Amino acid sequence: MSTQNSQVRVRFAPSPTGNLHIGGLRSALFNWLFARHFKGVFLLRIEDTDQDRSTQEYTQAILDGFSWTGITFDEPILIQSTRKKVHQQLAQELVASGKAYKCYCTPQDLDDRLGSNAQGSDGEYRLYDRHCLHRHEAGITEDSSKPYVIRFKVPDHDTRELNMGLHFNDIIRDEVTFIREQFDDFIILRSDGLPMYNFAVVADDAYMSITHIIRGEDHLVNTPKQIWLYRACGWSVPLFGHVPLILGPTGQKLSKRDAATSVVDYKKNGFLPEALCNYLVRLGWSHGDQEIFSREEMIEHFSLKAIGKKGSMFDMTKLLWLNSVYIKRLTPAQIIERIFADMNVNLSQRYSTWSIDVLQKGIALFIDRVHTLKDFIEELDTLYQQPQLDQHTVEQLMTASGLTQQQLVAFLNDFVTYSGEHTKESYMQHVKQTCNTHVTTLKAVAHLLRYALVGKTESIGIGDCIVMIGWNESCNRLKKFIGKNF
Ligand code: GLU
């Protein structure tokens, strides 16, 4: 693969040390949209060089996350660890050309010379003192059987590389500047032969001919190191765009304490991938006031320049609203399928006494009321299962209705004698007639009736509840309620 390419080539490069994170999915979406907008190529690379923390399960979870969102990659997935030998060879070439050097200092040597804190009390990182570089320059040869790491020799102040590395134009953040004193000769190859992140990422991005690196802002500080490495290897430097982080309510990076951060949790909790993706793309990127985008619209309008420079606050209320918008676009049959596919809940089995028609009718009754697929299950459960009644709530509802216990019992005893048609309309007609007979109003009895039927005061209409529950079961529930000692 050549590193010169006019076609846009971007990638997402997760480390398989956890599930796909929503921040990662958002970066991937930005890359994917950028590639699609410019008819370029979007690639996936699994960065599994940290072998202690990377697992096959997490790789699979990341792939599953993408297949759920419908985001596809244009070339075979690159597994970083398969390129270990290339990384090792490249590191040795940098040593041979004097751009990197072998460092034999042990952790103990570093502690003795530089102090034992990885991070000093003033917040400064312990910087390597070039001990081995000086020895090498002084012609001192080391015992070659001793373990060593390879350190990159960071260009010094007066070199051309300096400006290129410490000062660069970020597509999203514009000018970014670092100071040289912040960096030391960082390790590119560990003593066990495994490459370090900054080195492997550059070697692989160049190998994959990546033209634009769009990733989270937490990698901004790595960019000077990567630019130096590109230049040392004689490769053209790609463009960088660092996306601001997703923030929690306190303004800090979103954490698990603020909201679920794994994509799989959204899937399990009944979010639709189209809603989550729409939400994440809009979180930080905008196109006028438009909130809802089809994939085609996103691709058409997407631009890195329209990504804000500030972090965006995660807003669950908005995500829930978007999810409800996308739910309304599905048919009951599709909703039943999605609940099975994403939440592993087979509604036909769960509500085995309901026909598929009744089940679909139930879904349709709640479609305007729910925010997640999970809400459907909770709502349908209340219709299907016997309600759990709470004495205190019954007493409160009784007081609110203005009915005496005797009046209510008489009302309900009369109500259950119905023998007319089994439609929502005729049930409602019957409720109203019974109200008239007992000189009360629908308003007075509605909460009590609903509570007796489904254990909740707010739900779909009473006529619909009775249709879904069935007349016989509704009578059973009402009689049980009458039998309660309130
Ligand atoms: N493996 C890195 C991560 O998961 C990717 C860094 C990059 O995109 O350059 O954070």
C-alpha cells in the first residue's frame, strides 16, 4: 500500500480491552460519515498489542456492536498483533539510522536516577534523561545479551521536525501547540519485542494509507509523537482531527456513573441503533437545527468543520425522545422482531395465551407512549400479569374518588355482570352506564378501575385494557379487588 493517496482513507482503531464505548462509536461514526461523504474508504483495525488486557471476547463484542449499528468496513479488518514482526523490523531500522536507540536502563536504574514517582508531586511526568543515548554517543557498547527497550530520539529544539510536531493544524481544533519540555525519548518497542501504542499506530496507519486520523481528544497529546515518527520514517503525515469528549452532567468525561457507556447496554435496554447513531452524530456535530437525519442525509451533510470544539453534555432525555421517534417508524411486527433480536425476549412465548394479533394490537396501543423497546415489555407485562396491589394506594384512590367502600363494591359487582359485546367501545359504554346507575362519574372511578385491572393508575384507556386482558380475566381481577379488605 502506498502512503500517497488522494482518496479519503480513514479508520477506527479500538483496543479490544472492553466493550465498544459510545464515545468510540461516535468517533467511528464520524469517520464512517467522512468516508462515505467523500466516497472514500473506512477501515477497522483492532489494536491488540496490549496482550495482557486485550481479549478475543472484546474483539467479538466490538464487531457485534458494529454489526448492530449497520456500520460496515470496506476492507478486511487488520489485527495489529499480526504485524508484530514488521513493527520490530521498523524499530531496528530507526535504530540503524540513528533516529532511535537501545536503552538498557532497568526500572530500578530509572528509579535511582530519576526518583520513584511515575508522576511527580508537581504533576510533572518523570522524563527520561537520555542516559543510554549519551553512553552510545560516547562510544560505550553495552552487553548485547542484556534486555533493552528501543526509545525514539525526539528531535531537539533547532530541528525542522520541531515545529512540525509541536505545532500543527487540527481539522477540528485548528491550531494546537505543545511544548518540547513535555516530551522525552519515549519507548517505541518494549523489551519483550512488543511495540508501544504510538509506534504501532503510526506504522499501521501508514501501512493502511490513512489520510485523516479522526479520533477522541484524549489522543491529542500523542499527536506530536506520532508526527515525529512519521517524519523519521520518511512518510507523509496524515491530517488529524480530534473530537471533543462526551461529558457527564458535572462537565467531566462521561463515566459509567453518569450513564451506560457501553453500546451493548443500549442494545439490551431497548434503544434502536438508528436512534443511538442519530443521537451520537448530533452530539457535537450539527447541520442547522435539524435533529433527525436519515443515513443518506447524514452522509450528504457531514463535515468535520461542523464539529464543535467544546465537549458535549450527554443528554439522556434527548436520546429517549429520539428513540421514541424511531420506534414510531416501526410496525408492531418489526418491534416484536427487534425485541427478540436485540433483547433476546420472545414476546410470543412470554405472552403465550395471546394470539399474534392480540400481541400486535398491544404493541400498537403503547407505541405512542414508550421510549424504549424495554418499555413495551414492562407495559405488556402489566396487562398480562396479575397486578400487585398495594393497600395504601387503594386507600388513597378511594379517598380521591369520593366513593364509600360500599358504593365502590356495589359499582364493581354490577360492572362484572356485563354480557354484551367484547369491544373497546362497548366496554366503555358499559363503564359509563354503570357510572350513571351508581350516580358517579368516569372521572371518579377511572383510576380505581385501572388500578384494579393493571396495578397502575396511568396506562392506556380502560376499554383497551379490558380488550387486552380479556373479559374473564378482567372480571377475575376486579373480583379480587372487591375481595381486598380496604
Ligand atoms: N487504540 C487506540 C484507542 O483505542 C486508538 C487510538 C487512535 O485512534 O489513534 O484509544
